[in-house]
Amino acid sequence: MDPLTQGALGATVGQAVYGRTLGRQALVCGAVVGMTPDLDILMNPLSPMAEWLWHRGPTHALWFGPAVGPLVGWLLWRWRGGRLRDWVGLSVLALFTHPLLDVFTTYVTQLLSPFSRHRFALDSVGIIDPAYTVLLAAALAVGVGRGLATQAAGRAAWLALALSTGYLLLGVGVNDRAESIATSQLRSHGMGEARVNAYPTLLQLPLRRLVARSGPEVRIGWVSVLAPGPIAWQRFEEARGPLVDAARATREGEVLEWFAMGQTAARVEATPGGTVVEIDDIRYGLPGRPRDGLWGIRVRLGPDGRPLGPGERLNRPLPGSPRELLTQLWRGALGVGAP
């Protein structure tokens, strides 16, 4: 999730386990250490594909906290004093819980990197979810107000961790429910063979983006589990053929297919000098142009059907102002109107 929320999680873990022994240092250092796995974004300038390749890679693997945490803890102990075991424990927990939270989003996390390139995603919450963050912030407010060494601070932190974990698990259930609703509606229209996937949207839990596939046909829709009315699907056929195959065979195409876990759709446009193939990651999208993903790649092919160069990363513009889009998302979540 976003760095602020990851910092809040690290601080809450610190408050729950080490508030009595480390005091406010448990909160501050837990927050800083909890955010450090996201320093892998420093790799982004290396290439247009670096973010997809490296973000949530080795620093988000399950081994990273237990392996690197003791060194971080030793450095903090040398700097701040106290008991070495407390600093080591805090660092290991803050680093270890970071990928456990990220795996509940759609952006996916390489929990076994670098030993495996498999990507894990539970599609529970968006990468920004205020409700989850507020639960942690409330516990931190109790800790700061009452004192980190008090029983009230510890109990508030443990309660926040329990409630926030329950919220994540609720999101998994919401996603399963959205897929069930979509599958049932499609079956009633004679599309029982369609494969349906639901994905969380930003800032709230109920509204899900739906991707249904049956052969070359793709349908994009939205459903709120709070008010699951008839889904207004947008249908299109993804482009297929040798030109699309050539684009997907480029290094950039292979990276996108791996990053998007195969959830892509291509379109082909003829140009005076050949052809342009655009491939979108359709897990992510916004109201207004649900056919478009937020990002993808563009590959230019010559008259012979061969790529004229490496593929380009494609970031699509927003289909409206941020305020309009947020309004549509919240209205959709409450069931007052389709996004």
C-alpha cells in the first residue's frame, strides 16, 4: 500500500510489541523501518520497465525481514542504546509485515523473490484505503496521548491490528462476492463459460472493477456489493494475430504480460509507416474509459510486421478531473449510479 500506511503499520506493530521497552522510539523507528522496503523505487529511473520489474521484488520477499532486520536492529541499537533484542525484534517485524500488507492489493508482490518470479495478489483493497489507515492512526493517537508505555497504548495497538486484519480479510470476501454476482448475471445471459475477475478500486471497499473474458471477447463492468444491480458491461474484442504476437514477444511485452499476470488486452492501429500495437493492463482502469487500463505498452511495427524498436511504456491520461472520478467512484460504491 502507500508509504504512509506502511509507516503507520510499522509504528502500530512497534507500539503493540515494544512500546513499553522502547517508548516513542518504537513508534518512530517502527514507522521508518516499515517504509524502507519501498526504497526499491530507486530502481525506477534505470528503465521504463524497472518499476514493473523491481518494485515489490527482493525487498518485499518473505526472507527480507528475518535476514535484514537483525542488521537494521543492530544499527539502531548502536545509535539509540537500550536492549539489542528489542531493536532486532522491532526491525524484523516492521520489515516482515510490509509485504504481508502489500499482498492484499492487486499490484502483486514477489514474496519468493529472487528464488521465484511468481507474483502473489489477494485483490482485497486498493493501494490507498483510508479506512484501513485510520484504524492504525487511531491506535497511534492513543499511544501518543496516553504514553507508549501504558496498557491503554498496547491494547489500542493490538485492537487496531486485529480490526485492520479483519478489514483486509473482509476485502477478500467482497472480491469473491463481486465475482459471484458477475458470474451469475453473465450465466443468466448465456455466458456461463466466461472467466470473471474482480479488482478493488481506490479509497473504499465495496466497488469492484470486473473483467470478464470469453474467447476474444472482453467485458469491463463495475459492481458494488452494497447495491448489486444489473452490471452495465462494456464489450470489445481484443486484437489477436501475428502483429499482436510480435508485440507481445518483445522484451517489454513479456514484462507487461508477467506483471499483469496475463490480464491484458491489445488493440491494433494502422499507420502510414506500418502498425502500432497497444497493450493495456486491464486490471486497473477508471470510470469514463473502462476499456483503457491505467498503463500498458506501445510497440511500433514496420510493414514487414517486425518491431521497429523496443516497446514504449504507455501511461494513459485520466478520463476526467480527479474530483469527477472520485465522485463517480464513491457514487458507484454507494450504489447511487454506475461509474
